[in-house]
Amino acid sequence: MTDNEESRYTRGRRALNQLEHDDDRSVLDNVAEFCPDMARLVVEFGYGDVFARPGLSAADRQLVTIAALGALGNAPSQLRFHVGGALNVGCKPEGIVETFIHLTVYAGFPAALNAIGIARDVFAEKGVAVSPSEQRTSPRDRFDVGSVFLERVDGHGGTDVVDGLADIAPDLGRFIVEYSFGDVYSRSGLTLREREMVTVAACSALGTCVPQLGLHMQGFFNVGGTRDELVELLIQIAVYAGFPASLNALSQFRHVVLNIEH
């Protein structure tokens, strides 16, 4: 092992320890017994090269990670670990729950319900109490409230999407406004910047909603996110959804930036 490799491993172990808070055991111990190279690559690349980078806080990286894993729905053990890790780096349990409620819009209710079930188990194991939160927009105000949040987050791009459904599925357009923005985006527990960060992470990981991904990258900028933060988010996605998902999202990011500059 060269000095450089040793530095990457040491840096990665330190980053991993932020999530684990356990000096005696690691989630990678069993992996290391069976496939030590896999365990080493996880530490060196996933944590030493990526997680330890500046540009996003540890808490932001964990919200990105649980959003991606929750949306994909194919890695419950890893989602369980990262929900615990999110708590260990300062994410509030309410923010974790809100992340999964938010996923109902972009990954569907089954994925969100499965993620909520995992969060509930982790909170119980750690003795974390979460007060059930009931936040309801008045039924008569849902469309008006949703319209305000849609305009604030997505601007004309969002309203154009809704208007474009008027001739074929006007009720779907109304649902987007009333549910996605009136019921969900208006909730407390996450800032709008965090909601757009979670949205971009989920859409990037899924890889099935390219136009919406571009719209919400612009939305991330609209609510205070920066270009450097978005690049870091998409690099983080490479670890949990693979390089193709990250590269495709970065290609969409390039189009968004070019449109802004011109």
C-alpha cells in the first residue's frame, strides 16, 4: 500500500466513523472477512474520495444518500445504515421523516412507505423519539398554496408543465399543484433548498425523469442552492446509484447551466 493509498484509507475510515460512532465495530467487518478488497474500495472511494470532499456538509450528504436509496428501494440494509448515520451527523429525525414523505412525489408511495418503515425501526433501536406530525393545508387553500410554492420553486417552468396538461389531463395538473406543492412542499421539517436537494438526488438516482430533473436543478438554484453544491450532490450519487446515473444527471446539469448563461 502506497502512502497515497494509505492516506485515502485513513481519510475514509475517519469519514465512515462519523456515521458509525462505534470504535469497536464497523458495518464493513463482515464484508472485509469475505471480500477485503470490496471493503477497502468502499472506504477509499466511497468515504475517502467522495464523502470527505468539501462542498456539502455531512448532514447534506446523508440527506442526499437516504433520498437516493429510498427512491431506488433496492438496498434496505444500506438505507437502514444511512438513516442511522444521518442521525449521527446531526440530521433531525423530523427531517429524515420529511425526506421520505417528500419521496411520495418523485418515487411513489410504496418506496416512501418502505423507507418510513426502515426509519421507524432505526429510531426505535436508537431510542429516538419522533412526535407524529400532522400538517394539513386547508382543503379550500390547497391549490392556492400549491401555486405559490410551485412558482417559488420551479418558476415558469413549473407552471408551464401544469398548463401543458390542460388539454389532456387537467386533473393531473391540479394534483401536481395541490398535492406535490400544496400538501408536501408547504410542510415544515425541511427547507426548500433541502427539498430540492432531495428531489434532485431521487430523480438522478432513478434516472427515469430527465425533464423533471432539469426543472428541479433549476429549482435548486431558485431556492438558494449553488452550482458547486449541485456538482457535489451528483458526485455523491455515483456511489449509491452508479456512475451512469451520475453522468446522465451531469449531462442534464450542463444543459441547465448553458440555458442560464445564455
